[in-house]
Amino acid sequence: MKQFLTTTLATIVGIIVTGLLFFLILFAVVGALASTDETYNLKPNSVLTINLSGALVEQGQDNPFNFDIPGMPANQAFQAQGLDDLLAAIKKAGEQDQIKGIYVKAGTFMGGFASAEMIREALAAFKAKGKFVVAYADTYDQREYYICSVADKVFLNPAGLLNWCGLAATPVYYTKTLEKIGVEMQVFKVGTFKSAVEPFIATKMSQENRLQTTEYLEGIWHHLLTSVSESRGLSVDTLDLLADENQLLKPTASLLTAGLIDSLAYENGVKDYLAATLGIDKRKDLELVSVKECLAAPEKVTFVKEKIAVLYAEGDITDDGGDGITPSALIKEIDEIRDNENIKAVVFRLNSPGGSAYASEQIWEAIGALDAEKPVVVSMGNLAASGGYYIASNASKIVASPMTLTGSIGIFGLFPMVEELTDKIGLSFDVVKTNAMSDFGVIVRPMTAPEKQKMQQFINNGYELFVNRCAAGRSMTPEAIKQVAEGRVWTGAKAVELGLVDELGGLDKAIEVAAALAKVSNYQLSYYPEKKDFMTVLLESVTQQTKINVAMALLGDEYAPFVKLKASGIQTGVLAKMDEVIIR
């Protein structure tokens, strides 16, 4: 024991010393970087370069580790970029005379279809100003191709690939794995279509889940086909037939013949094309501007007193102390917005599958209180389902993309029971209690029949509250909500038909609606939460890495399984949440 403590203490001290040295060196580098001028002066005939790669988040943050280290592979986790930054850069590029076009370089892009549509529409608006868009990729997946299909010229590497094969959803089921290790999930739910519990109690889709998944996949696919048809001049039927043939397996030259791309070229060849388009002799003289540089370019800003706030919320809804959307953090921002007299309306930009039913109720109330003073318009991202819809329903208006996944009005309880697992590893438990249900909720024994009955009634009550909240927010009867509830997932386009959403559109449309409700025509946008500065992000990153190093030292071989469990996103308790859907 003494040796263990000595080794552990030495490890921790070593980690701390290493961390301090690393921090001091990094601090010197940051000091040098911070002293440089952050503005960027655009030159004539510039081209904005957009890299469609890495994870896409709603609100970007400066990342002190977003750079390549010689001799080390690029870390995809460090390459997240903000949808807000991309859209702002494209809009600004359209307003700058020095920028003549946009070069979109597609890579491995991790973003939803609703976000992809917003980027695509921004590129189309840029083209409408008489400027050009050129796209290139070594390999196009369907999301990247959907965005790039709006370009004036779509290039593909001669040895490249284009994945055009239709959409598929592939849920994962844990039931047999849990059985093998001796864990039983005790499930309580309301909603025939509430499929979030299926991975823990089934080995394949229920008929209801298969039906709703088929319908929303077909809805998204039809929208993709229609949009690409318009931009590429190919009929919907032709595009659907090409998908049936799976273009990923076709010779590259056939993609040119089919009309999916315009030209085959290596990247240097694309840059030659850009240079020729701009009348530049050599590609090395091209002025390629990054998103960050474009946003740093000086522009004339006129102060306007009246504001519209854009409030971002992204991730699982969790109780205070968790990750993602928490009541305390979000309500703090809401209170700040309410107290600012210059803010006349609020756009609540939401991207969430839901989560804690309790946390959703707290946020629902806060949104309603804010809406009573200033009109709140929800702008739904890729997901605003279950608890995500719960917190959206109390706003004045809801705007969604046709490809948003929403609805999923249902609730469930998920409680693990590990009696068989503890038997396998030789653990036993006993209990002393004063009342019949004093040990209710312990995970080492199954719930009794009376306990299960009470738990199911609790879930039923939660569902009724959920339905009533939606009914009040949407000015519908509870009976009307129940007709479209039962945990069923809808696309944004279908949700408009059902009365769950008011209008189709992206963030700009929601801002337009909010301005109309507030009766303001001249306004500036304010964004919440405020973006963290470089030093704050740096300090948080170093602190987090130190915590990881300590955890690795203490947990040893158990650290990797711990990380995998945390990354799985599995929540237990009473939840209003949509199951994770991977659409490819």
C-alpha cells in the first residue's frame, strides 16, 4: 500500500511539473501571438477558402491547439469550426469588393444536413452577387457534395471518389452485450414511437421505429434530390437512379459523364483554373483568404442602439453539473438578455436531441418568462427533438429547416440493474431499512412490482406534463398534441404541416421573423453566450489536460473503458430524449 501511494504521488507530481513547464513555454508563445495585430487587410482579386472538414458546431471558439505539429498527425478533435463563423465569412465576402470568389475544398465533414443546407444557401446568395464559387475534393461524401453542388464548377481529383448512394440509418443495440456482462436495463416509457429505449431492450428496430425512420429519411432524401436537381440540371429521377447504382463504386470518369461533376483535376489544376478566372498568370500569386482572415478584415460598423439577441444552445440537456445544455448556465444568459433594455427580440438557436426531463422543464419556464417580455423565435438546427422540442415550444414562433429532426414528444425512464454482474464478480449486498421503499432505486436489485407501478405512473405524469407544455406553447389542445406525439420523430417540413413548427428556414429567417414581431427594422445582432477569448480557452484546455493526466495515472488500464462509457452519451434517469441516429 505504501509503495502504491508513493508511486501515485510521484506520478501526480511529475504530471504537475510537466504541465507547469508546458504552460510556461506556451504562455511565452501566446504572448508573442497576442501582441500581433489581429486585423487582416484584403488584397484585390482575393478568394475566400472554405475547408469543409472536421466537426461543425453551432458557435465557434478560438482553439489554441488548432494548428499542425510537424511530424505528428493532425488531430481531428482540434479541427472543429463554427457554423456561425462560416456563414459570417461567406456573407462578409459577398460584401467585400476585394473578394471575387469562394474556393470550397471538401474533406471529411462532420455536420448535419440542416447545417449543410444553411452553408449551401449562403453560397447561393454569394453567387447571386455576381461572384463565383468553385468546389474541389479528393472524395465527396453526400453532405459535402450536397453543399458543393451549388458551385459554378465542381472539380474532383482524377483518382477521387463520390459517394452518392442514398441515405441509411444504422442504430446500435446493446441488449446482448448487457446480458453478457449481467446488466439489465429497467425501462419505463410513454410513446409507441419512443425508440430511445430500444437499444437496451431489443436487438432490432420495432415496426413503429422502422416506419418513422423510413419516413424521415425519405423526407430528407427527397429534399436533397430536389436541391441538387436544381443546381446540377439533372432530373430527380436521374439522380435517384444514380444513387441506386452507388456512384462510390463507379469509375471516376463516369461521374463526369453522368453530370455529377464538371471536371477532373488535381488541386494544383484547380488553383490554375482560379488564377485564370481572375486573370492571374501564376497560381502562386493567388490571394487565398481563410475564414479567420476574412472575419478579421476591417469593415465599417455603425452603432445601432436596438439589438436582437441570438442565444445558442447545443448538445444534450443535462441537470446542473453536467455537460451540454444546463439550466443554470442557460438561464444565466436568459436573465442577462432580459435585463438588457436595448434587446428587443431573441432568436433561440437550438440544436439538441433533448435529455433530462427535469432540466427541460426549468428551461421551458425560463423561455416562457423571457417571451412574455420580449418575443422569442426558435431557430432549429439539425435536431430539436424530445426535450429539445419541449424547451422550444414556449417561444412565440418556431422556424426549422426542412431537414431538421424534431418532435419526439415522449418520455422514458432508464434504470440499470446489476445484480447478475455483482454475482459474477463475487460482490454481495445486504440492507437495513425503516420503511418498505427506503432502498428504492438501488441498482443491485430489481424493482418490485409496486415500485415498477409507481415508476410507470411517474413517467405517465411526466408525459402528460410534456404534452400540456407543448399544447400551451403552441396554442393547441392536449388531444391535438397527442395525435402527433407518442415519441414520433418528424422532419421540419412535416412538422410545419402538423402545426409543431411555424415556418421553414434557417437562422436568417428566424432573425427576420423576430424583427417583425418586435417591430424593429434597424438593429444589430448580439450573440450569447459571449465567445471565450484565446487566453480563457487556453487556460481551460491546460486545466482539462492536467485532469486527464491525473485520471489516467489513477485509473491505469481502466481509463480507456471509462472514456468510452462517457463518450457513449448514455444517460439514465427520467429523460425526454431522442435516440442517437447516425445518418450516412
